[in-house]
Amino acid sequence: MTKDNLAPEKLYLLQLAAKSIPSADGPAMEMVLGCYLIVTGKGRRVLVDTGMSPDARPPEAPPPTQEKTVLELLADLGVKPEDIDTVVCSHFDVDHAGFHDAFPHAEFVVQREHYELALGGHPRLAKARIHWDHPGLRYRLLDGDTELLPGLTLLETSGHVAGHQSVLVRLPKAGSVLLAIDAVMMSRLFTPDRPAWPHDENLDQLRASTVKLLDTAERSKASLVVFGHDGRQWQTLRKAPDYYD
């Protein structure tokens, strides 16, 4: 892959936080919060989601076992906020949109349905509104699946919330990597008849989106499907400063 194209060359998994949640019927559940940095052949940088800002965490909530903000993790890679060209918004939940306003130079890409839902005052999306509804941010609205760049496709995957989107990245060596994000948070939910997870809003859409991602993984011969909050899986993955290429 040459430097004269815009196809992805590196994918960084940015683990922002991790915590263990007690379970009444088995081992503790390992949860993570993450976002993703994609670097293309021309050095274009695409950030997927921005994580949770400190002002969004309830004061009574126990701290995670480890935590860094997206700004700190990018700085560890030598990347400044103004170096980010595009921010792909999977959705505006408080743990995915908390630092949008830190990237005023970027173009933000979101599904139109989700953006309009959020602007309409959807309660759970309002928690981070101060960060995503900032007057200095530029939004590009999509209607369904879109090839954002050669080798970088955004997939409409409603169900967790209307207008959620997942990301398919095609890399030179690793091949296709599918970022399910919150369409499928945990690997055990990657089945056609899956149950809903807390905060999933529409089970029929959720299952349709899961089938769509299963089909996408098969058709693209995905070498890896990354599940948005699966701490056990993330323990096995390459995380920044390492990367997939």
C-alpha cells in the first residue's frame, strides 16, 4: 500500500478505562471503554469516538482500575487534537462522545437519524450534549452505509440506539477488522438470536444489526471483530502504542 492513497495503514485500539463488575451468577465481568485511531497512507488520522469526560462520571461511582483520556492516549502517540482530520461518531452516549469539543479542527461524521434524535432531546444522549452539540463543531450527516475512504466503511447498525454505526477497516496485513462498538458489546452476544443488553433500545433492530455484522464479517473474511466493551477480549488484543497494520 503506497503513501499516495487514503486507504488505512494502521489501526490503534485506545483503551481508555477498564473495570471489573461483580456478577451474582459467575465470575466478575470485565468491562472496558475504548476508542480507535485509524491512520491512512497519506497520514490522515481518523478517530472513532472520544470516550467519557470526567464531568460525566457520577461522584458515587467507583473509579475504574485504570484510566486515561483519549487526549492522553493520543499524546502518548505524538498526536495532538489538531492532527485529527475526522471523528467518526458511533453514537452520542456519554461514554463515547465526552471529548468531541476537544477536536474543533476535525470533521465529525454521524448518521443523520442519530444526530436528529440527539438534537430532539433524547434523554440519554443529552448527558454529553455540552460536548457534542458545540457551536464550533462541523458535522457531516450520513444516510446508511457509507464508504468514508477507500478501505474504511461505516455501517448503520441501529438497535442499541437509532442511528448507531459500526466500522469496517481493511488493512494491508491484518485484512478486514470489524469494529462492532455498541452494536455488539460482548463477544457472547454475537449470535442472531441474541438478547438485549442494558440500554439497548430496540431488540428487533439490534438482532437485525447483529445479523448484518455477522454477514459482513463473513463476506469480508474479517480477521478480527472487536466488541465494544468486552474486557476479556480486549486483554488479548494489541493496544496502543501497538497497532494492527
